[in-house]
Amino acid sequence: MIQSRVDRGILTLSIDRPDKKNALTSEMYLRLAEQLDQAQDNEAVRVILLRGNGEAFCAGNDLADFLGLAQSGALSNDLTSFPPMGILHSLVDNSIPLVAAVQGPAIGIGFTMLLHCDLVICAENALLQAPFVDLGLVPEGGSSLLLPEKVGRVNTAEILLLGAPLSAQRALEMGLCNKVCSVEELEATSLMLAQALANKPAKALAASKKMLQGDTEKLHQRIDEEAVGFLAALQSEEAKKALSQFFQN
């Protein structure tokens, strides 16, 4: 369910589960992390373009999959058992410029992944949302650290505490995306920017990206801290009730 191809220095990773709005399963998390890690050793890859097939970028975690894991007891305090951890830490360690092409919903981890991208292009119909609190959960993906740095505490409260959905234009105003274009222009626009990066001196580009990343050790630590809280919340009565209501709606 993760499609990949390399062309002219660009590794395009397409989340391919359009019937579920590209919600991510445990297996998909593993495949995405593998692709990112393998790209580090592939000299043919100079830029990574992340996109979703169909009408959505990514609707976040497959909640039914998560609930099944929680109820089976497969999730524990061992963070390696938590499916998103591999992709989140791989995003932090990724030295290759990452471009995201976003259309339709980008929800939960579909939103927080964007915080690790270097360039984000949104179609006019993009809708970004982090509804963790509404589901009885807590933020993940390093969002509690990255969002205040990017948009300030007040805007972060709007996003993480209220769970307010952001239009593409609002995301642009906040500095969460670089450009807004029509749905029809999204593929061409994102490819054009990815190619512009791929054409630049690779070592200088990677070194510059590393400088922009700042304190990655602190980010790794925050991702782990959030995951501990997320796992605890996922198995709470509050979350079970909220998720049950979600499935009934």
C-alpha cells in the first residue's frame, strides 16, 4: 500500500489506500520507514516526494487497527511495539530533502508528518487537523515541540487543544505550507519544486538541511515522551469511549 518509484533523482512515495482516505496501518508504517531508511544509502535519490493517491493525503492512523492492537495487548511500554515510531524517528534522521504534496484531508499523523517536511505544497481543498484531544488522545510526532516553534503557542493551542481544522489558506498564513495551488496543479507544482531541489549540489543541500533541523536529539526525546502518553491514553476508558463514539458517527 506504499508505492515507490525513482525518476530523475526524485523518490516518490505514494500512500495508496484511497478507499480509506490513505489511513495508515501498522504494515504501512513499516514500509514507509523502510523506504526512508533505504533512500539514505541510495545515491540515485536526491529528493523525496511524499503524496497520497486518490482524494486524500492521509487521514491519519487506522483507528480500527490501533484499537485492535490495544485490545489484544500487543501495545506495551516498549515503544518499539508502537507502529508509528519507526517512521517518526526516520523522518527526524532523514538527511534527504522532503517535499509533501497535500490534497484533501491530512489528519492526525497525516498532519504531524508534514512538520518534518522541508517543503509543503497544499491544494486548495487541503484540510489539516490534529484531533487528538477529541479522541481522548494526546499529540504525537513531535508536534508538541515543533508546532510552538513554527506557529507560536496560541496558534498551537488552536490546532492541538481545540483540534480546529485548518484550510490550505490558513495553513499558508501560519507558515505550515509554502504554497497553495489548485488540485489540478498540485502534481506539477510539487514535482517542479522537487526537481529544483534535485538539481542542486547534493552534499551542500544535505548539509544545509542538517543545519536547519536544529536539535534532533531533543526532537527524538519528545517523540518518545509523546508516544508514552499516547499509548497510555489509547488504553484509557476516556479514549475507548471517544473512539467508540467516532465509529458510531
